[in-house]
Amino acid sequence: MPLILAVLTVLPFARTAVLDAGEGAPHTTTTQHYVIETDISEDFARAAARHMDLMYGEYERLFSSFDLARPNRPTIKVFGRRDRYDSAVPAPLRSTLGCFSYGKNLMMSFKGDRTRDDVLRTLSHEGFHQFLYDRIGGDMPMWLNEGFAEYFAEAERDGDGFQTGQIPAARLRAVQSAVRSGTFIPLDALFPMNRSKWAANVRDDARMTGLQYDQAWSLIHFLMHAGEGRFRDRLYGYLRSHADGQSPGMAFRENFGTNIRAMERAWKEYIIHLRPTPVTEPEMSGADPLPDDGAGQRERGK
């Protein structure tokens, strides 16, 4: 079953989410970096707290070159039932799996029939949006914001930390299929895509939804890992230029140059030759092969 991840939402909520004693008693855990509130169980609250503090350390590790202030702890609310989540978020967000409100410094998700790992990966995704907003600035290009959020959501727990840079088989094959068939989103169309266009695609076009997230993830992976990280400093420079108030176009030109077609060719070459992390491959004993038409990609809210 494909892993389920969240859709980015960065909106000031008009209402306040409340956890009350219904399906389960509320549990609150305060950690070094977060306040976790859930009606699932005390055990889940502890697991989410541990996961998110470790993930926060991974955010900080990969952004150690930035001057990172320490904001107030954000709150994470995880509902046991989807209907409770839906009643707590604005109507347009009721089909999402998770969201972040910069106005309230609040992340929310739900468990429903999902596995614990599914929910924790959703929190890793939304946690990056919160981290980026507080530490660097929230007005970042959608491909970068969502690409990094998916990059961290794909990280695998490794003892007291995470291994980032994982390459999930289904996601990789979806991007490779798009590259081979010429149905990928041209970079000169993806890079300027704003929040309203991204959200419209999520709402109206299931194929484009998956492709946006998969391709954004693949671009971050390319810029972080291609050529043993030879583009990583340019990516961080791009982020820093945005944080310093440069326009998106100027920030891009300053750090990546003007030849987007050359960048696109290098990204496609990298993706076509990339191989999945072995643990993400399906078991060979009777497992159906993963499709190349995007059907095996992760489900997301729309």
C-alpha cells in the first residue's frame, strides 16, 4: 500500500482546533521544540514527540549554515478521527491529510485508518513548512517548499536520527516515466508556479497533483545529491537570496544562472540514471511490479 503524505497548506485559520474528551481523552506532551496534543493515546503522543524532536534536529542539521533563531514552540494537533480534523480546518482543506497555519503556529493532522508511520511522515512534511516559515521565510517558491517537505518526509528513522536522501521506488519510477514520455512539467513552468496555480492543480487534476510533488521532490534530490552535492551550495544560496528579499527571478539568476534548459537536461539525466533505495523496492516473492504510469505514487489530499 503506498505511503500517504500530506498536502502543503500555509493559511491563517479562521477557527481554533479543540481537542476534547470524546473518542479518547486528550493528551499533551511538551518537548524541546513542540507541544503535541492528541486524542489518540498517550503512547502516540510520546511517539510523535520523539519523532518530531529528532526530525527537528535533521532540519537544523541540513540548514546549519543559516542563522537560526529559536521561535516559540509550535503546536501539533493530531486527531484520532478524520471528521474531527475536517471540523477544525477551513472547508477547502477538508480533503487534505495535514496542514500548517502560520497565523497560529499550528500544524494539524489525523490518524483515521492510517498507520502510525503514515501520520508521522505527514508531520515531518508539515514540520518542514513550519521550520522554513519561522527560520528562513514562508514566501518561498512552491517547488522548493514542497520539494523539501517531501524530501524530509521520505527520511528513514535511523536510531536517534534520520537518513535523508532516500529514493522511494514508486516515486522515482513515476518521475522517470514522465521524463521518458515527455509528460514532465518543464522547469520554466514549474519554477514560477505560484500557490494559487499549485492549489488549483491539486484541486482539479489528480495526475498533475502527483507529478507536482514527485517532480519537486526529484529536483531537491538532484540539487542536494547530484555530483556528490556539487549544487547544494547554490540551492542554499537561492534560499538565502529569497530570505534577503530578492525577487524570485533575481535569486534564481544569481544562484543558478539563466540557462534553465541546461539545468533541465542535467536534472533529467540524473533522474533517468537514479536507482531506488533498496528498502523501498517491493518484495520479489509474488509482489506485483510497481507501475510506470504513476499509479503507484503516494496518495495525497486534493
